[in-house]
Amino acid sequence: MSFSERLLAIKAEAMQEAAPMFRHIDEIAEANTLKVLDAMRECQVSEAHFNTTSGYAYDDIGRTKIEELYAKVFGAERALVRTNFVSGTHALATVLFGILRPGDKLVSITDAPYDTMQTVIGYANPSKGSLKEFGVLYDELPMIEGRVDMAGIAGKITPDTKLVLIQRSRGYSMRNPLTLEEIQAICTEVKKAKPDCICFVDNCYGEFVDTREPVQAGADIMAGSLIKNPGGGVALTGGYIAGRADLVELASYRLTAPGMGDELGASLANNRMIFQGFFLAPHVVAQAIKGAVFAASLFAKLGYKTLPLPTDIRGDIIQAIQLDTPEKLIAFCGGIQKYSPVDSFAAPEPWDMPGYADQIIMAAGTFVQGASIELSADGPLRPPYNVYLQGGLTFEHAVLGIMGAAQAIEDLQ
């Protein structure tokens, strides 16, 4: 390690500033650990549920138990938890294609959604096989100064609006993630405007950040990725969908085929890793949030715009930092990669990543490829050159990686 004396002094100040937030984060982690533990005891999880299956996998007791557990912890009527999902976007798209029909309208309440979701929808970023090609209508509600336009929700909900998309995290933008209180308020306004309108939350990066989840705050259905928060850094792949039983059932027919739904699907990956990752997730998420708070404090003291601020209540695990130049963005990602346990010798470079309009640079020296619950950083090569830092299986590693990123930027000067 070769961190400058200046950075070490600022690190000490950042640690002191973050200490009160760390106590709050630990309290949430303990409450969520108890919630998961109680659910695992109530569901009577046993070693018999850890085995793999093959073929059609009818009566796969491990798969069934995992989905029972997820539904119980997340306060949902039903859940799909499958290694078939290749990403969070895949799980989200499965919900949209499962529920929406030609002529239905989808409204994004949180402005334009994340880049890969724009290709799924097909209006701002046309792509083959999109919802637009299937005749699904689309509209979005611009945010006002990074906040949902609560007064404008009713005006966007028309008689043909079937579903609203609520993106909890920020995507590649400089807005605050949504808190559970804000999600609840949004769902209340949507239901006032049209009681049968479906509230669908993109919950990626948000699981276990609070003691509740969106379906416990008024959402009808939500989805996310197992190589983010709920996998606890142990799950090798997969995603989940949880919410109202009838809506999860519709999504299951898109996952497999009409008439088959969730009754098929072999557990090709070891179920133990999904169970164990879910048990570890509250603690691992807390480690990641501590790292984000530390990064916010450190880089704010270095003169950069950070969002959230060090003392803000968190809605997800992501820390956004505005770096202002492409050179600093590339250096930041290089610093994170240098202090990674895997591929530390590699130098991240911008590339044309599938599903994105701009070149993306990504530091991801992770045990599971692309797992953003592990320490990672990425951002699009476009002004104002924001970097999005997330993850950290341990707080100690997060601190080292963040210091490495700061040192890489300092070395440019």
C-alpha cells in the first residue's frame, strides 16, 4: 500500500465523521438478520433442501423452499427465485412481458429508467423484441430536482395505464435513491389515481438496506438480482420476483411457458449457496453501505460532489461521485481494480457494453463475474463523468479499494 500522508489524514477524518451512521447501519443489519433467521427457522430449512436436481425438476423441494423463504422475508404472497435469470434486467423484463399486453400502457414514475431497461421498453433506445414492438404504450414522469413529482403522478395515470415502474436506485443519474417511505407515498398516489394500476418496483441494490421491502410498503410486485444484495456475495447467478400471487404467476408463464409456470426448473446450481447467501445478505449489505458512507465522506472532503451525502439515510448501496473528467473516471476504476482480490493486474478500459448507449468502464475484480454486491465501480463515458461505486463483502476491503481509487486520481495530478 502506498497511500499519501494527505489521503491518510483525510481517511481518519472521514472515519470519525461516519461513525454515527455506522451504528445506525448495524442496527438495521441486526434486525434484518433476525428476520431472515426467524423465517429460515419457520420454514424449517434443512440440508435436504441444498441438493441439485435435473430435467424438468417437478417437486424440487429445494427450489420450492427457497421461494417460500423469499416470500416470507420480503412480505410477499409468492416468489420466483431462479438461476435461470441471467441478470436483474432479465427478471424485470420477465415481469413486464408477463403482465403487459398490447394496448396496455407502462409509465415510469422515476423519469427514464436504467439504460438496459430502455432497450427492454424500446422507445428511447429501440431494440428488437422490445415492449414497443409488442404494442405496449409508454410514458414517463420527469423528476424534479432529483425527486419524484408527486403532484404530477395523477396526470400521467390514464385509463389504459396498466402498470407503473418505480426504480428504487438511481441508475446512471445523480438523484437520490428512493426510501421506503417515498415508495409508499408513490404507491398511495398511484392507487388514488387508478386503484387497479399495478405498482412494480425495480428493487435492484435496495434489498436489506431498510427493515422493510417495497411489497411491504404498498408495491404489488418487485424484482431484483441474486448477484446483488440478496445473494450475499455467495449466490453464483440468478434473480427473483416477489409480490402478489397472481402477478408472480403471470411472470412465471413468461419465465417458462404458459401452463407450466413455476412448477418446472432444475436447481443446477447448488441451492446451499442461495440459502447461505440470503442468510449472509443483511450483514454483507451493511458492509457495503458502510463503504459507501466512507466513500461519500472521503471524496466530499477531497472536493467532489457526492450523492448521497455522508449523513443521508440510504435507499440503496450505491455511492455516486461526480469526477468531471474522463481521465479521473478511468483512474478511479483502475484504483478499485488494483485493490481487488481477482484480476488485480487488469486495467479497466471503456467498451461498448451490450444494452448501453454510451461506452461503459467497469472495475469488477470479483469472485462472481459482474457481482455488484462485491466491491465494484462503473460509469458511462459521458459528462459529468460520474462514477457509481457499490458493494464490498467486507468494510475493510471497501476502505482499501476506495483509498486506492483516491490515490489513483491523486497520482494524475
